[in-house]
Amino acid sequence: MNNIKKIVSVLFSAILIFSATTTSSIAIDKIHFVIGGGAGGGWDGTARGTGEALTKAGMLKSASFENMSGGGGGKALAFMINTKPANTVLVQSTPLVLRSITRHKGYVKGSGTLSYKDVVPIAGVIGDYGAIAVAKNSPYKNFKDVVDAYKMNPSSIKMAGGSVRGSMDHLIGALAFQAAGANPNDVAYIPYDAGGKALAGLLSGETQIISTGLGELMGARDQVRIIGITAPSRVSDAPDAPTLKEQGYDVQFVNWRGFFGPPGMSSADKNAIAKMLGDVQKTSEWENVRARNAWVNIYNPGDKFVSFLEKQTEEMTALMKKLGVI
């Protein structure tokens, strides 16, 4: 009887050890990506590009995508909080920090201001430089031409962006005009639902310039002329795109993008997805997607991501006060 008890005890211990091991190395074979904006925007491109790389590299069996526009990402954020969907991640970026700074109300009744603290930060993945562009047939050849036209007649320049006033697209353009000596709050900003519609607004002549992420313009270079990016120097993936800095406007900024889980996501799931997002950046499949969009690899998993978000909240608060947005 004592021998049987010992055997049972050993087997039970082995089961516990095996269970702990499998839990910590949980395998996730499919992910549903929720995108808080329409087609053609930075969130859309990041989610679909990441899913493409993960599936082609064999790390996922399948990836699905759902565009959920509304409230500058607030509708998608509220969906994650309310429904807590399994195997689902939300793509987000700097606007998630901005919405809490500007006291933007979300879509959850009585929730007050929604922020990254209402969901589970998994990992920051990439950085995307800001860019200002004009239509290919525009008379403006560089950012100075735009500034000169604005100073001569401010109403002659309308700036398109793929999200609401106070969003990242708005701030990129505002920083550029401020560096040029203009009052950024006086520049006419026309918000569209995601980058695709903002680009259409530019090409139709509704606006004269577009302020967005460099990655969003990479696939439209036959239609637009990029006249300024917020990188410290030209990037190898878009060597023809001049920096604002080289034109005499000291504007440098990179917009992060990353993924978040719903409230209550297990640590095992969070860690497994975070590791997957880090591992995929070592593959050729990812490099193809990254180069195509001129992204910068910025991998910040777990607690490092949270620390980054806390620091950016402080930095963006100071910036938005300086710009007069808040």
C-alpha cells in the first residue's frame, strides 16, 4: 500500500509539473485582429501585415481581421472591454495615450476616459515615422512651398488626416507648421475615417496636403509626392523622401504601434503572443512586410511596454500643452 501511495504521489507530481510546463508554453494557432479604423490606415496595415508575416512564417495557422471604425478607436477599445473576446488582440498606437490625455470619452457608458490601462498591453512592435505629402500633380514641390502658400493665404491650405482632431495625424502636421513659425491651431485640419479616405480626399482636391504615417503612403508613391518625414535622417526604405529636418524644420517623431488583449487575458496567453510577436521579427517574412511599409522594429513586450506607455504619457502631455491642443 505504501508503494502504491508513493507511485500515485510521483504521478500526481509529474502531472502538476507537466501542466505548469504546458501552461507556460501555451500554443496559440489563430488570432483575430480588431482594428479601430477603416481600410488603408496605419492600424489596418499593421494588423494585416503582422498577421501576414505570422501565418507565412508558420507561427499561426490562421489570422482574421475586423475593421471597427468609430470614435478615433474608441469603439474598438470599448468592444474589447465589454466583450472580452478570446484569441483576440487590438492594434493600437500613440492615439491610445492621447485619448486619455485629452479626456476623450469612449463608448462605454459611465466608463469615463478609456486608456491603455483598461486593456492588457501585450507588446509594442513597430515604429512609423510621420509624413506629409501632396498629390503627384501638386504645384508644391517641398514643405517650404506649402508654408509660403499658407503664410500668403492660410485658407488655401487644408490638411487631411486619417483620424479626429488631436490625433496623431493632426499632431504630425501641427508640429511641422509650428516649426515653420505658424500657429498650428490655425491650420485647417480635415479629419477622415482612416488613411484610405484621407488619401482619397487629397487626390480629389478636397485638401492640398495629407499628414499621416510614412507606412500608409508607401503603397501610394505613384499617386503622391512625399515632401517631409519626421525621421532624423532619410530612411533606406524610402530614400527619395526628404526629412523635415534637412529642410530646416526640426521635427522628429516616431509613432509606435502594438497589440493589446482584453481585460482578464491570462498571463500565459499574453506571454505566448508577446513571444510570437518578438520571434516573427527574426524572420524573412516579417522583413518583407517591414521594408514594404518602411517601419522601424521596436519590440517592447510586457512590463517594458507598460513602462514605455507611462513615459510617453508624460512626454505627450508636455507636447500637447506646448501645441495648445490641451
